[in-house]
Amino acid sequence: MKMYKIIKIVIALSGGVDSSVTIWILQKLGYKIKCVFIKCWEENNNNKCTYLKDYKDCKKICKKLKVKLYKINFSFEYWKYVFNKLIKNQKKNKIINPDILCNKEIKFKIFIKFAIKILKGNFISTGHYVIIKRKKNKYYLLKGIDKKKDQSYFLYYLTQKKIKKCIFPLGKYYKKNIRKIAINLKLINAKKKSSTGICFIGKRNYFNFIRKYIKDNKGKIIDINNKILGKHKGLHLYAIGQRKNLNINLGQHLPYYVYKKDIKNNKLIVVKGKKNIFLYSIGIYIKNIHFINKNNNKKKIFCKIKIRYQQKKDIKCKLYINKNKILFNKPIFGITSGQSVVFYKKNICLGGAIIKKNISLINNNI
């Protein structure tokens, strides 16, 4: 990128090692840095909330690296545009990804506006492990070189207008090298564990946490032969392919997995064994398709996809744009409606969509 006399970058600082080292990297490149700590959750005296500790860490980091820190409360916006939508979908038995929604609505919508209009920044930056490339006045989102940390899955919805306002320096680093930089700089969070859990809320037992906002609607857990195996606490608490929290203990050698939800009769249908044919799909129907760059009106694209962030290998498939359908090259385990599917060509993130419905390996009607 061509450097000008003063380019101001506003960094979303979380208190973690990634965003902290981002400050140092961009300083070394000659940018003028401002940092913002975003509060998005009113903890209500919950001792598990790490907000105060994270904020204190941010203040110490900014003092050491000699940058100004601002604190902004987006709790109202987070509740309205992220958490409220999460709860509404959960009640409809659609389990959406809160981290994708949080990034889309908070970091790359509200925060960008605040950083550029209020703090007069030229760009924003975060600690995401992704790479931006520009070619012929078009911007492309690429996977970070550290495949274990690549976070392009969470940013597939970025537009040309937004992506050109972002700088992601960590995409060309491995996490272990970021740790080494933090240790050499003697940052207080150099050995701090990576954040996990719900975006801006923190690490919690999701099963118990969501039950505070949606009342239990208990029902029967059955197998495909209608045999009663136990009781569930509400269909909204379970995802297809889920094994945990079923509380089925029949002394069986193979564990049970969620196969289907009978919403009409409030029954959770399970099958035995992860290799069970009922748990696999040969494709999906999708909605809300988004491309970072225009697809030149192609009706079919051969590409690879991720249907979950921690997926080890991308899945080869055919994407039928005009039919809102994806067919896999091989059957895939545990497809959950409401989750995001992200498209790739080699290391380029093309965009993504929301999973509407799976195409079962059995009784499919392609």
C-alpha cells in the first residue's frame, strides 16, 4: 500500500494478544494509531464476565505502546441487532452463528462508522487472521497463511465498500510468531489464552446460558423406530449432529446423535453412531447469497466450502446460484439450518450464504 504522510488507523482492541500486536505492527509501518475498546454486554453482576479485566489490560497495553484508548458502549446495538436476532432464531429452531452476526453488525458496521466519522480514521483494523489483496480496483479477501487461525469464515459478508476501509496485518503471520512478538515486547497479555465463547459475551456453557432467555419446552427423545429414550429440555437447544447434553444413558456401545426435530410433536429424533447414514447430506439449499465480488452472472460455480469454522478440510462442491443449491462431492455430516456456508476458490473467499435446508443422503429429491 502506498504510504502518505499521515494515515490514521483505528484499531478495535479486545484485550487479547492478537489486537495488541496489531498496534505494534501498524506502528512500525508508520501509521498513526488510535484504539477503541468496545463494550457490548451488560454483565448484570455476572462474575464470569471478563469485561473489566479486558479493559484494564487494554489500558496497560495502550500506555506501554503509547497510543490513545477510547471506550465505547454498544450494548444497546448489540442487544438489538445481534442477541435479539439470535434468540428469535433460536426460538424457531434455527441456530445462527453469533460471531458472524456480531462481526457483521457491530465491528464492520457500527464500529466502522464510529471510527471514520467520529474519530476521523482513514481505516479500521482488527486482529483477524485474513489477507486483503487489491487487483484492478477490486478487493479480494484471502485466507490467512496460518490455516489453523484463518478467520475468513467470519467475514464472508464484507462488501467492496467496507473491505477497502480495512487493514488486517495478522493475515501474513502465524499465531506462534504473534506470541513471540508479544513476549519480546513484554506485553502483559503475551501468554493470554485466545478468547472463546459467544462474541463479546465470553466463554460460557451455551446450553445453560440460552435457557435464561428461552423457557424450557420439554419433550420426548425418540429413535427412528419411535422408541422413547429420554427427555429433552427444548428443541431449540439442540443442533443436527449434536451428541452432548442428550442425557441418554442406556449402556450402549455407540453414542446417540441428533438426527431430526419433529417440531409439530415436540420430539427430538436421534440415531446411533456417528457413521449413521441418517446424519449425512449430499447437499444443501441456501438463502441470502452474498459475493464479495460480482460473479459475472455465472449460473454454476465449482468451488470449495466451509459449513463450520473448525472444519479441517474445505469441501469440494457445485454451487448452483440460480437454484440456491449446493451439491457436495461427498456426503457431509451434521448439516444445521441457520448456520453459514462460505465459498472459496483456492485461498480466495468468494462469499457465502445461510443454510436453509439440507438434502438428505436418503429420500432426497434433487
